[in-house]
Amino acid sequence: MLTSIRQIGNSRGLLIPAAFLASCQIEDQVDMQLQDGQIVIKPVRRKLRDAWFVEALAPSKAFVAQEKEEAQSWSDAPLADDSEWVW
């Protein structure tokens, strides 16, 4: 198939037909390499549910700081005075 290379900003681009993308199972990302003067484009195959729990396993620094601050505020809180309560 003969196709044209188009100007896209300071780079150049190539439109790949949808049928080609579908048959190669290319979705959002590709691995592009230069091998022996040829451009080789391969689909990126990610594992299902890859990186779903990254945030849960490694909470952000802001979240950890907030948790420490909250724990400190609870430890500084006065204990309840139950002298007014009638049992």
C-alpha cells in the first residue's frame, strides 16, 4: 500500500488504516524501533488489570502526612470527662 507522509508540527506523521491496526491488535500505545534502517512498530501488550492497585500499595506522601496529622490530633484530644454522667 502506498501512502503519504504528512507534516505535523515540526514532525511528520503517517496515517495507518483502521484495518491494519485491528489486524495487528494495536490500540493506544506502540513500541517503535529503528532496525537496520527500517521503522518497526509493534503493539504494546499489557497484562489485564496492570497497575490497578499501585496507588493502594504505595499511598501518596500527602495522604501519609494527612494520616499522621489526624492521628496526632486524636492523641492530643482530651479524654471524655464522665463525672457529669449519671449511670
